[in-house]
Amino acid sequence: MTNKSRRHLAALTVTSAMVALAACSPSSSGGSGGSGDAKNVTLSVYSWRTEDVAAYNAIFDVYTKAHPGTKVDFKAFKNTEYNLKLTTDLTGSKGPDVVQVRSYGQLQPTIASKSLLPLDDVVDLSKWDANVVKSAKGKADGKLYAVPLAQQTLQMYYNKDLFAKNKLTPPTTWAEFIAVNDTLKKAGVVPMAVGAKDDWTLPMLHQVLAAPRFGASAFETAVMTGKKTFNDPDWVASVDVVKQLQPYLPESVVGVAYTDAQILFTSGKAAMFPGGSFELGFFQKQNPELNMGVFQVPAPVGSPSMDPTTTGYADGAFGISAKSDAQDASKELVKWMATKEFGQLVADKVKQLSAVPGVSYSDPLLQQMSENYTKNPTPYLLLVDFRYGLPSGSVLLGTGVQEMLLGKKDAAKVSTDLQTGVSQWFKPTT
Amino acid sequence: MSRRSGFLFVAPALLLFGIFVLYPMASALSYAFFAWQGTTRGGFVGLENFVALFTQEPFTTQLPRAFGHNIAFFVGTMLIQNTLGLGIAVLLHKRARTRRMLQTLYAMPYLVSPIVIGYLWTLLLSPTFGPVNALLRKVGLDSLALPWLGDPSTALWVVVLVSAWQWVGFPVLLYGAALGGVPEELSEAARVDGASHWQTFRSIVFPLLVPAIGTVSILTFIFAMEAFALPYALGGSTGSPAGATDFISLLFYRTAFENGSTNAIGISSAIAALLFLVIFGGAVVATRVLRRHQDRVAA
């Protein structure tokens, strides 16, 4: 190689490495902001729901009709790019006024950078589900920074036609649940569609199958106050429930992707799908013929409480940018977002479970999920309480369950590793 | 021309380079030395973020594991992709008429985004619907119908193979160009002296290819250390199954963007800085070693 080409090579090496590093640095970009005097205000609202732009525009039309002089400029950005967009635009002076923000742990960096206004004096959410309200609070100061928008519930979906064909009904006891699985398996149907290749689905699976086994809400209180840890025998037994049910999951389940599991269910190859309320729209669109129902999995044998539960968590909220130059108008809008009128509009137009209490749903399945949750609520423990640090509890349990399904760890080891991992940052309140 | 007027001529380029490459790079590096509250920079903490990488879970287990996978990915790519690429380039070199077309065909997959390639192969290899396993079962190779991406012992090698499948056209092109630069007279002279094909290749062509091999190796090293899109598409941000396909960039991504800790920027910048050092240092050392080796082979 000549001297020149050597130098070229060296230069090439350096620049490639530099580009790699430069790609990691956040850059700032401007955004258009809310502007105008008190009478004529345009509020810029950010969201990651690109698929719901029409629905939100219709919702805000209702608001602007009742509030002449206020205009709402709703902008949606791609879900995967939203966090970055929010981070950069909230630091700039021309950022948005009202922003959709993440929930629970993922909200904390936004709060810590003092990008949001505290809303304790603006809205009163004392009648709301405490689990849901927690999603919008600062972990460090306990202040409310946003109004929760939607919530999700976790439950078991089932294919009514496949159940009828095999003369099955939704089980009410654990023995019946096992019998349902056995019958389906013998009939050549995959009993439960699960995609364990995507580890984020596994803490949800655990929650749907075994929340009563670890003690549901009672365990949450105990673990948050330090009375119990994830080494608790009931918790370990709840993780083991997933292992015991492995024969009823698809073959080589750790190789099955989440999207494969969805297709297994919508195509009628699998009879049940443990999943969130967020699946409903996709399932209905994918196969409009699909005759679906939902049920709560009965409590496993040996559970501290034999009540079945429906798991829930808040999913997204709206807060006010601390840099907004139209704070009064923004507060008005956010106040409205805490009303039943707004909640009902979200339910009707966006077709999601609203975080506002007392909203009704035209879709019978959404209505049933909402009622189930109201009757026997329990938090999605790993999401609600254990995503405030690194390593995140959901990732630890997700990858741990993968290893358990691969036969590399048992339930006790998965639980110990979870406990060791979260104790890096989690301190119980005594 | 005086030194000063020479400087004036390169100033515009230097300015652009400074603003768009050096400045963002230096500021990204500097982030690693501060504590962060979300996007607000806190106090200077010296090497604390780096110390955390080597003393705190999950980094103490995940960083070495991810690094090992990057190295395995590099070695695998060198052995499979680049060896295969050299072989194909040599064979194509002899086919004057169809060479161009075949080179283009081999290079096709790398025109497609690795994300797309990754999802495509996830579908192909799916144990439930994937045609690969269905085909294996059809021809009686049931024992080979494995959950390729669901088993920690095969998943990493699937990443290597899919990557090789996508990128094999790249060494084919580079080696093809280098082979074109080998004077035909030398091979002819060797053949007149009675050298076999293999002897000609081993003693004449190969030594003349060493510079190209060096370039390809170093580019492969950088490529393997930065690997992100394909592993992300094949195994998600946690390197499924159970971290078997975790890479340093994925660890960086998880730390920076999927993290409830408020110091995410500080720690993730430390990972980025470390990755930069490894790539930069590795590339410099590799260049030195190759240069020395090259002088020996060429001598």
C-alpha cells in the first residue's frame, strides 16, 4: 500500500468512528410554539398517536367551539422518534404548549429536566384510580405533572367459535382452566398464543396468568414497603405458573415472535391470547369475522387470595410545557382533559379505555374489560413500580422468563435475579 | 504558495468539519463527564459514569457479554463473509462477460435497509409460519428445523449469517476492483514457468491483494463494533433470546432511551465514548499490524 492510500485508510477509520459517536449526541431543533395574546391563542399540542390525528382533531373541535379564541394545533410524531422530539423541543423556547407524555418510569427524565408544570393546583384527580394517577406523578417529589389519558387492561382473549366447537366455556376455576387447555391441545389447536421471542410480552403473560398467585395488590403494598421481596415463596410460585403452563404455549415458544402470536390467534390456529386491551383494534381489523370474548384467568391453586383479577395501567398523559408562553390557556385545556366529556370523547373516537372514571364504551368487549378492572383491579406491578431505574424490572423478568422457558433457569433463580437487579436502585419506603 | 494562503483554501472545509463532526463529537464526549437530570446537565462528576459501567449491575454482566458478541460477530464476519467474498470475487474475475451483472446481483441485498432484512429473516425463520423450517421438514431434515432465533446457541450465528448474506457483495466489489489492479503479465509469466492455478493465486495474486484485505478487515471491524440495525431487527433491543444477541449499541440504546433512571444521558454517553475508544483504538492498532504484516508479505 502506498503512503497516500495508508493515510486515506487512517482517515477513513477515524471518520467512521467519529460518525458513530456523533450519531449518539442529541441535537437541538426548533419547534413551533403557542403564541398570541390572551384572547386569541393557538395551543400547539404534541402526541405520538399518528394513527389518531383525525380523532384528536375532532375531539379538540368540540373544545374550540366552546372556547372561542382558542385554537388547537395538534401535531403527531412517529412513536419511535417521539421521545427524542420531545426531549429536544421541550428545551427550546419555541416548543409545544401541551404535550402527550409517557407514564410511570419513562416520564421521570422529562420531570427531572423541569420541562413540565406541576398541576396539583390545576386539576383534582383524588377520585381517580390511584394506580392511574401514579403514572403522572414525579417519583422524587410526589407532585402531579400530567393528566392521564388512556389506560390499558390485561386479560385473556378467547376465540368463542373455537370454544363452542370444543364445547368449552370460559373457566371459573384453575382446574377448569387446565381442562380447557388440555381439551384444546388434544383437538390440535394451540391453546394459548404467546410470542416469547419478544421479552416485553412476558411480564404481561405472567401478570395475566398468575397475578392472584403472588397476591396481586396486597403483594404490591408489601414489596413497596419492604415487608416482602421478589424472593417471597408466593412470588416464586407465580413465576413457576408460567413454566407449568409451557406445554400449552406454541412449540419452541422463545422463537415465536409477538406478531406470530397475534396471527396464530386471529387466524384461528390458537384459541386464547393473553394480552392487553390495546390488541382489540388490531384483532378486529385483522379478522373482522373473529368472534372474540375476554375472561379473567381464575386464581391458581394455592393463591393467597382466590379472587381473579384484571391488571391495569395508565398509558400516556397530557402535561404542560414549563416553557409555554400560553400557560393559562394550556391549563384550561388540560383541566378539560380531566373531565368526563373529554374521557367519553376519547372512548368514542380513539376507541381506547379512558383514564377518566365513569366513562362508558360502545364496544361490548371494551365495556367488559373496563368493568372487570373496576371490579377487581390490580396494578401491572413491574411496569407501575419497577421501571424507575436501570436495570428495569420488566426487562429482568422478561429475559428471566425467556431463560426459564429455555430450561436454563428455574423460577427461584429468575426471582432472585429480579430482586438483585432492582435492588440496584429500588429502596422500599418503610 | 505560502502556508497561510494554503490554510485559507482549506478553511471552509475545516469549518464545516468542525461544526458538523468535531463539535457534536466533543460535546457528546463531554456529556459522559456530567451527572444528568433528564435533559438538564448537572454537576461535573469526572469519571463516575465510567466507573459505574465497571462496578454496577447490569453493566458488569451486560457490557462484557455484549462486547464478546461484537467480537464474535467480527470474527464470524471475517471468516464467513470476507472469505466467501474473496472466493466469489476470484471466480467472477475469470468470467469477463457476466462479471458486472453478477457483481451487481451479489450487491443487491445491501441496498435494502438492515431493518427490513432483519424483519424479513425473522419471518423466514419463524418456527410457526416460517418457510425455512417448513422446507427442512419437507425434505426430511426434521432435526434441523430449529427455532433458529429462539435458541441462544444458534441466534448469534444466525445474526452473523444473515449479515454475511446481506453484505457479501461488499467484499466482492472491493476484491473485484483489487483483482483488476493485479497485472495480468505476472500471472502469465508464472503460468509459463509451470505454476498451477493455486500456486499463482497463493504466490502472486494473494500478496498483491493484501492492501485490499487490510481495508476490508478494518472496515469489517468498525462495522461489527457498530452493529445495531440488524441485531435490533432480529432480536429486539434486549438481544433476544435472553441477551444472546446483545451488542454494545443495543446496550447503549436501552440505557439511553428505554430507561427510567434520570441519569440516562450520562451513563449512555459513557458507553458511547467507550465504544468510540474501542473502535478508534482497535482500528489504529489494526492498521499498524496490517501495515507491518503487509511489508513482510510484499517483501
